[in-house]
Amino acid sequence: MTLPDNGWTSNARVDPWCLVELGDGSEALFGFAVEHAGTGGLSWVLSTPVVWLDAAVGRAETASGRRYALGREVTADTLPTIEARIAFAFLISPHSPAAIPLPPVSTDLITAAMWLSACKMARHLRLEAPPLEDSAAVTHFLETNIEQYRLLRDGRGAS
């Protein structure tokens, strides 16, 4: 695809990222949003369908109009962390023609989902995330830090 060169600027950056096929035949980006105005960044995201992509120059645009600067490309099989693999399964499975299994987790799925939120929150608040295997610690972390995180996201907290 031909990319628009004049005045193109990104408004999101993902690193790492991979292209995934959705159930309707379209493709989307899955990756770690280093920057992303819609989500606040610092978390794993699934984009809207890709309108154009040029991996060689590290650019993509999605149906929402978001323009992505692309870091290193990975595959679903080479996602770098357990957090990435759990996020991939949760975000992709509602859109995939085939069920994508969660990686083995020693806790329940609700705790795993809460843990993903705790990981993002911890990055924003510059704290250590609780261990995935400790559901009480995950719940405590979220309850203890949610207000500070909301203030930060609303632009009223320290960054």
C-alpha cells in the first residue's frame, strides 16, 4: 500500500506489535502501546482494523484514524511476556474465528483479567505489580491504587 508522506505524524506507538486476523477477515494490530491517547498507553492494545500498513517504514493507520509508529514486529508465538500472552488471548478471542487459549495461569480468569489492569496501573504509578498467582494481592493492589490512578489519568495526579 502507498503511504501518505506529506505531513504524516503518528498519534500512537506500539512496540512490540503483531498483525492479527479478525473473524471478519480484516486485520488489526496487537501490541504494547508505548503511547496511545485513547488508552493512556503503557498497556497491551488491539487496534481497529488496519487501513494501511508499511512495516518496512514502521507505519500503520487503522479504521479509527489512529496513526501508529511501529516498533519491532513479533508473532503471536513470540510474544515476550506472560502479560502479553494473557492480554492477547483476552483481546483477540472475541474477534477470532478460532478460540485462542489462554496461556497456563495458576489462578482464575477473573484474577488474570484484574492482574492485567494492575500491571498497567503499576506502570503508570511507577509501582511494582502484584504477583499473578496471588488473587488477594491483586485485589488489594487495585483497591489501594485506583483513586491515585484515576487522578493521574484525569491529569490531576503526579506523573
